[in-house]
Amino acid sequence: MPGKKLLQRLLNVDVLLAGVCLIILVSITFVGVIMRYFFSNPFVWQEEIQLWLFLWIAFFGGSAAFREKSHVEIDVIVELLPQKIQKVIQILIYALVVIVLGYLCLKGMMMIQQFIATNKSTFVLSVPSSLIYSVVPVGCVLMIINYTIVEWRDLFKRQTDAGEDEQ
């Protein structure tokens, strides 16, 4: 199934990007500490890059976490309820998460438009802020897509499992 492998690789681009950003973040931080304390010559641009990388790690990592169902959930009380109520609660939680991510995506796009309109850039490196913060709507869309796929599969699996239990 070459098509399925290609799709899987495309879905894992967020993990790759988050991993590369994490490696660069750790490396820059490590070298920055060495430069500051041993050579008394700190990188003046270090904080800007760290902010950029941290933001990208959070949003791309969040997307991957939705796909892998790695976000923290406390479902002790929900699991005590009947299956039908659990399904309703699962759908309500899904709707709430998608609404929040959609709102964050909308506000992120508005923020980017404002950065473009004001020609805002970082102080030291003069990188356009719209480029740095573009990860907010992109990450939110990826999170919604990944969460929708996971919830759809989980809901379908529960229906299949419930059908098998009745037989």
C-alpha cells in the first residue's frame, strides 16, 4: 500500500518539524550558555529564536499529540457511566475542543493580519512576526484534523464493538 505509507508520512510531518525544532532549541540554548558563561559573549538573537522554536514545538507537537491520543484526560467518572452517555460526553468534549481550537485559529489569523498590516518584525533579527506566528492557525487546523480523525475512528470502533457485544 504505497498510498497509505505516503499518507502516514505526510501525517507525521508535524512530528518531524517539532523534533527538528526541539533539537535546534536545545542546541542553541546549550551553545548560548557556553558562550555567555565561559566566553562572556552571549548571543543577542538567542531569545528570539528560542521563542520562535518553542511556539512551533508547542503547536506541531500538539497536533501530533492529538493524533496519538497523548493529551491528558481524566475519565474516571465518565467510565463509570453507561456506554451511550459516554458517547454523548465524548461528542460534547469533541465539539468543545474543536470550538476552542477554531476560535484560537481565528484569533491567530487576525493577529497575523495585524502583524502584516503594521509590518511588525522582531527587534534583533527583523524576522516578520507574521511568519513566526503563522504556526498558530496552521497548528490549530492540524489539531482539528487529527482530533477529528481520531475521534471518528474511536466512535466507529465503539459502535463496532457494541454491535459485536450484542451478538
